[in-house]
Amino acid sequence: MRKKLLLILFFLTFIIGCSSEKRYSPDGRISFTLTEPHTSLYDTLAVSDNDTYAIIALFKMGDSSRNNNFLFATTRMKGEEEMTIEHAFNYYVKDINPALTTVIEAKSYTKDGKKLYRKISESDFGVKKVRNIMFYFMKDNNSNTLYELKISIAPENFKYGLECIEKMALSVKLQ
């Protein structure tokens, strides 16, 4: 009986340990759950609070054995004055097209009771195309700091990437 009890306790501890989510906070103000196997390329980058644009974390994520790797970055952008997230998204994100990039979609929508701001674009480097999926966040939806969660993934793995980053976006908390 004691062996059975210890065995059950061991399995419960293992299951609880495997299923617990670990929150990640690159700058102490934004936190989220990393949903996929990941390798830190730059974890909690040393950036100044005064930087107007800073990549604060960069990860290689996904499963190499299934050839669905992608890059995941967290970026912090600071402006001089506070504004709503709607204003920042509509005027500084939505229609911005970097070179070699086409905006596929830029919208806000509600999922699981949380309003999300998402932009999808595709970069064409001639021999290779990359899909970029970005989500945007502000503390209390009104701030001078805008956070971006972004993945860059092969177009054939787009659906997988969208599912992964949307899970992370839904887990975002701002302090």
C-alpha cells in the first residue's frame, strides 16, 4: 500500500510539474507564458529605460524535428506622450510597411474576453518568404510604452505559428 501511495504521489508531482506554466518577464513590466520549446538567443537584453526602441528578448522557438522553428521577439517602444493603444496601433503600426514587406492584415479583435491588436505581414527576400505575426500591448491601454510580441515563421507553418503566438498573447500581463 505504501509503495502504491508513493507511486501515485510521484506521478502527481510529475504531472503537476510538467503542466505548470512558467511566466517570463523580460523587463519586469510585461510577462507572458512561453508556449513552445525555446532556446534563448538574447534573454532579458541590457537596455536602458530611456531607449525609445529596444528588443528586450529574442528566442528561437518550435520543434526542429518537425521543421517548424520560428524566431520570437519582444520589443518595447516608447514615445514622448501617452496615447491609447487604438491610436498607437492605427497611426504608428497598422499601415507601416518596412522595405520588402507587405501588410496582409492589421486588426483588433476579442478572444476569450481579451481585446487583441494583431498585424500580419510577409517579407519577401527573393529566395525566401517569411510571415511575421505581431501582437501589441499597453498597460491599461493608455501609455507612452507599446510592447510588441512578434514571430517570424515560414509561410507553410503560418497556422502553427499563429496558434503559438496567440496563446502567448492571451497570457500577457502588464504591471
